[in-house]
Amino acid sequence: MNSANGHDERIAKMTFASVYPHYVAKVEKKGRTKEELHQVITWLTGFNEKMQQKQIKDKVTFEQFFDQATLNANAHLITGVICGYRVEEIENPLTQKVRYLDKLIDELAKGRKMEKILRAE
């Protein structure tokens, strides 16, 4: 249980700016664009591209990032395994939100259609 708490704390203190370049590299390596990445982040958080860049510039932690975000009402539809965890079963709300983002970016990198990634109904 302590390792899970430590894991959650590490995620909370990690900055969005430190992870963002990895997101870009991952999707571009698989032939997707930075614009598509921004579209996915906007869908989940409500942050437009300008707001995303401000989050990066201000070096906000994931905790601050998701405190300021307006999570998409359909975020609960994001399911599956990422980093060895089933996202719908993650108990810590912040860790779950970060893993939602990871899952969406993973789906983007794997070539999934945008309407499926954005849980269009």
C-alpha cells in the first residue's frame, strides 16, 4: 500500500512540462501530429492549445494541472490497461486522471481513429 501512495505522490509532483515532450515524441514517432495531441488534451481537460502552453511555461504539477482542468464528462468511458493498471479501477482520483491522459495518448500513437479516442457517441 505504501508503494502505491508513493507512486501517487510522485505523479502528483511531476510537472506536465516534464512529460509533454515525451507525449509529442511518442505520437510523432507513430506518424500522428502535435495538433492531434493537443486535440486529445483539449478534449480531456478543456485546455485549448494556448492554455496548454501556459501550463508548460508555468511548470505546473499534474496536481495543479488537473485542479485547473475541467474533465470531459465522458472521461469515465476511458477504459483499459495503461502502465500495468486498469484505468477504471485506479482509486486515487488524480492518478486516474493522469492515466486517462496516458491512455488517450497511447491510443493516438497506436493509430486509433480520433472519433474513437474522443469517445464520440
